Amino acid sequence: AAGCAPSEQSTSAPDGDAVTTTTEVRAETSENEVLRQDVHVRQRAPAMADAATAPQAEFSRIAATGSRISKLSEPSPYPHATTVDRENYAEINANPVHRVAEQPVSTFSIDVDTGSYSNIRRMLNNGRLPPQNAVRVEEMINYFSYDYEVPSAGDAPFSVQVEQAQTPWNKNTRLLQIGLQGYQPDPSTIPASNLVFLLDVSGSMNAPDKLPLLVNSLKMLTRELSEDDRVAVVVYAGASGLVLESTPGNEHATIAAALDKLSAGGSTNGGAGIELAYAQARQGFIEGGVNRVILATDGDFNVGTVNFDSLVDLVERQRDSGIALTTLGFGQGNYNDHLMEQLADAGNGNHAYIDGLNEARKVLVDELTATLMMIAKDVKIQIEFNPAVVAEYRLIGYENRLLDREDFNNDAVDAGDIGAGHTVTALYEIALVGSGGERVDPLRYQSAQAQNESRTAITSNPSDEIAFLRLRYKAPDAEESQLIERPIALENESSISPRLAWAASVAAFGQHLAGGTYLNDFDLSDIKALAQPARGDDPFGYRAEFIQLLRLTESLG
């Protein structure tokens, strides 16, 4: 009845999920309803107690040998809808404003992940605003492609383009956009792929937006493979097992049949699955080819190796073998975003969140080459700002990709990788000297030496340069990095191009969802007004969908 507020008690289920049982119903509920609730609880309790004492070697029921499964795990009796919200996100503290006179150099690793955007979209479409720690602004910006110039043959594997304009949310500052465009190889030159699907079939995956969506997503990918490609399927629950030995990619029916046989049940020993998957990838290793493990899971590891640092270390030890790791996140309620993103970073791979078949098609069909084929690794960006021209700067996003200044020249320091055809965009908000956009007061007691050095820099530096850009990258099979350098001249253009306007609108939306500290009074209606005329060519409707998300967020308050 309206106004009822039953109290709830959580009971541990054998698959590690929490199950909620109703133990009390307030007086407003009818007497018959009270009786039904009481009977329901007493009937459920013994069954749950029996289940709690069941052996945890659930995966013995998936006796996997070769490409056959003798017995499948039974679906979990506890529906996913009853689980407590246990989603896990790393803490994000927005980058601060830096005074150029005190800290002129900014260094960070690129990021081509897109999982944060599609995860935020899932929450908004479900009628709720995302937690601030779920918002990684750089992943929102990089979800979209930009019409950067394609690199010429024989040049670096990516082009570098720079653009400036007045900041939409602060007329006294400017936006500096740095864009990278990876080259797109001729399809006939793309090497063969050795793929291992590492699939979570534990009880927590028993939901329509988890294992069933996972299976259909990988079927899409499989249909893009040829006879030169190879696919193996490894699954894990309480234990891990080989479901499909390495199989030619054009045997679509065989691969699909193996996927269709999977069902969810048991606890989650992800560490054991990772080790077995890498062993299979090494066994089928293709010299000069694409060798990659694709981990598809909700990230809810609860038996075996479960410590976050231990799991990341496990993947880091494997990346030197030349086998990369892509992570695909699924589901809600217990989704471990923090682990999924960091595993992909440690595995020289990328991370995506699959919230539906449209996103599966984007990641695994339309952008398959970019997802699988690395064209440059350990890509780092360093900007040295000119104190004669720039007073302050702020990097928008990339909070968990920041590097120390000395890391830029240290080839032993890992950084992000870029796939074929990928675009990468970074935005700085900068305040020019005397612009009125400065937010930080200068130091009163700065040493005389530092003041003299600052004055010398201001008088000796070229006044037409705002910064000096450096990039380092390695070829996929190289251990020594190559350097790209170029100055960035000051542009006085106040108008904003559609390309930069779109990136700025996405950045503004991300900052709004994360608290909007630096947006002043720039609200959702302003963001929408900035985005709509910048939509441009939108063959798949992703930009139109973004504008709809802005409208939806307005309605959610």
C-alpha cells in the first residue's frame, strides 16, 4: 500500500551477492499482505541456509575440455535485481589551477578509454545522476571522433594539431586544444589476430545486461574475423576453464555455439582466469600479429586473487609478453569501474563499458581496428608554458594520467597507447598575462632568485609563443621512444570552430556532472546551446544522443 516502508536485512548468497529479504511490513499494509510476506520469508530462509553451506567449487560443474562443456553451471537462484548497489569508482580530484611562474610544465599520459561516457549514459537513461567519481572528463571527450588531419604515409603514426579559442564559460580565459589522429591502415595490411575471450560466468553475471549482452556482443565481433584470425574462449567462476580451443576466426558457427552454451553461476575467481587466458594467448601467439586478451566482466572478483594491487600487478607482469588486454565492462549494481579501467591501463590496452548492443557495435565492429590494433605505445604529452604570455593553466581531465616531469624522458615509465584510427583530445584552460582571468594570487615571499629567474624568462622568451609542445611515443615493438617537438603560437581569434566547440561542450558537461567548480554560471542550457550548432557530421547519431542526454540531465535536476 502507498506509504509502506518495509525494513530489510541483507543475507549473503553463495555467489557473493547480497540478497534482501523483507522481515517487517508496517501497519498500513493489509493483514493478508503481512501474512504473505511472513510466509515468503520463512520459506526462503531454509533454502538460503542450505545454499550457504554448498561447496564453492562451482566451476567443477563446467568440466571444460577442449571445445566442449560436459555440464554447464546452473543460473544463480538469486536475481541480480535484489543486489545492493556496490559499484566501485576511484576517487577523482579535479586538476587545480597552476601558476606558470611556479610550475610551468604539465606532463601526462594519453588516454583512449571511453568507458566512463557509456557508463554515465547508462545511469542517466536509468533516471539517476552519476556519482562524481564516475566522471572521467577525458573519456567523455574521447568518446567522440574529431576531424583531425590524417598523418601522411611514412610520418609518425599520428598527426598533431593545435587550436585555440575563447573559453565558452569564461570570457577572460582561453581554451587550448591538442588533438592526435592515429593513422588508419589499409584493411589488406591489417595483420592476423590471436584473440582470447576471457569471460566471467559467475553468479553475479546472471542478468540481462550482463552475460546475455556479453554473448551477443562477442558474436558481433566474431563475424568480423577471417580465417587468418584465431579465437579461444576461457571462462571463470569459482575456477577457470577452457571452453573453446584456438579456432579459426571464420568458423563463426563453432564460436557462437560455444558462447551460447554459457550460463552464469558461482563465485568469481578472476585472477585464475587471467592467468589461464594469458597462457592460451602465449600458446597461440602470432609473430607480427595482434595478440590480445579480451576480458568481459562486471569486475566483481570475490575469490582467489581479489586484492586490487595484486590483480593489477598480475596484468603488468604479462604485458611484456607482447599480449595486450582489453576490458569490457557489463552490468550494474556491483560494477567495479576502478578495477576494469586500471587493468586495461596496466595491460597496454583499452577499456569500454557496454551498456547495450549499439555500444557493442561501436566498440567491436565500427571501431574494431582501433580497439585491437596498437600503432603507438607509451604516448606522453608535455607542455611547457611561456610565463611571458601565460599566467595560469588548468588541464581538464586526465587526473589519473598525470606524470612527474622526469617521467617524460624515462622510457621505463608506462603510458597510454593509441590504436589505429583513434583520435585523442586534450584541453587546457589558460589565462593570459593581464587578461583578468587569473584565479591564483602570486607568492608574496617568493625568493629573490626565483623572481629574477621569472623576470628573465619573461623578457627573454618569444612573446608570440604561449607554449612548447613535446610528445614521446614508442613503436609497438620498440623499447626506445621517439620525440616530437613544436612551438605553439598565440592566436588572438575569439571565435570557436565547430570541432573545438564540440569538445568544449562535452568537457563542460563532464565538469558539470563532477561538480562544476570552474564553470561559473555556465549551465546545461548554455552547454546545449554550444553543442547544437557544433554537431556537424553525425553518421551514427552519437552526437545527437549527447544532446538528448543534456536534455535528460536537465529533467533530472
